[in-house]
Amino acid sequence: IYLKDYQPPVFVIEKTHLCFQLFEDKTLVRSRLVFSRNPHADVDASDELVLDGRDLHLEKLTLDGNVLDPSAYKVTEDSLVIPQVPDSFTLECETRIMPQDNTSLEGLYKSRVMFCTQCEPEGFRKITYYLDRPDVLSSFTTRIEADKTLYPVLLSNGNKIDCGELADGRHWVSWEDPFKKPSYLFALVAGNLKAVNDSFTTCSGRKVQLQIFVEDKDLDKCDFAMTSLKKAMKWDEDVYGREYDLDIFMIVAVDDFNMGAMENK
């Protein structure tokens, strides 16, 4: 991929709404994407929509409330193509993925007893069909449903906005990230984790909840991590005048994460 070949995306995704139903043998992903034509794209650009996708089982596709017949789109090994779409529209997609069989550790995978994601650089396309490129920024809301006993902690980007109980011992949590981000920064963690809690008061007087999630065996390491976190947040304010902008700052530190560290917010 060369910079000289760069072309702005024809479409952008204004809003991304995701719902994950986590099971032991599969995960069902429902996405609702609000698209608009990119004003910075070539005015003569095609009306064709090409989304990235890999190792996905497409169950249903809906455009502006109308279920699309398979003849209205094309699925390839690494893409979903709809030959003609309007300038603005909502696309709903239902896919089935197999995190328990995902040995690439990209996208959503199940490792031992927890679910984790790694979407950098191009892992999100293994979760759902999307414009999986760093110059497409979208605001995200994410709902996660899972067995409450096996996965009492359900995390994603942003602020927690709602939660509740479901039948058959399952529960759900919803998260909202109001600041637009590329898909490679999407994060999801589901597991039986313990949290160490604290707070940080920002330079404007806002109180931010701080949480570090670990397995039982690592609880004794969290005091140092929490102290480091608060010093780092203060340093950002003192040196750069940068005040943290969400209601909560969460860190997940687990052996199952394969990349060492990621800047998911």
C-alpha cells in the first residue's frame, strides 16, 4: 500500500451501532451503520459500496429497512459489494463469527476463558463488514450480551450507558463512545475479571472513575499501575493542558491479550 495511490473513501460512516451475542460455539454480530457520501471524494466516484470483510458468515443484509436479496449484492473472500447505493443510507448487517476457532488472534477471539479483540491494523473486518481503514471515523455504541456467570464483566469503548438482565442466566451492557474513531481502535473484553477502583479529579474539577481489570492472580500488581495512571493523567494536564474527556478510564491487563498493549480508549 503506497501513499501515492491513496484515494479518499467514497462513503463515510457517521454512526456505528453494534450488538454482540456471545455464545460458546459462535457469536452473532448485528451492525447498524449510518452512511453518507464523502464530500472530499471524487465527484465522479461510483455509487458502488465496497466493504471489507473476512471469515464472516452473512446472515441478513438490510438497506434502509428493506431486506436485500442475495442477487442485490456480492460477497467475496474479503469484501461485500453493493453495486448501487444512495448518497445517504442506513445499512444493517447480521453476521455469524467463530471466536473460539479464531487462531489468528485478530478481530474477536476467545482465549481460554475470555473474549478479547485485537483490531489493529485490519482486524475489525473479521467482526463485521465495514470500511476498515484508519481515515473513516465513526461514533460507536456497543451492546454486549453473554452468560452472566461465565462473563460477569462486559467491556467496550467509552462510557457505560445501560445494563440489564436477560433470560437463561444471561445479561447485557451497553457502551457509548461519543468521540469518533477508526475501527482499529474498537475494543471488547468479556470475562471473569476483578477490578481495582479509584478516581482522578481533573483540572476543571471533573471526577473520573478509574478501573483496572485483571485476573485474581494479578491483583497485587494493581496498586503500582493505578499510581502510574494517576501520575500520567496529571502529567498530561501539566505539560500539554490535556484533560481527560470521558467519565471513566479503564485498563484491562490480561495474559490473553496478544499484542502487549493497545491505545483503545
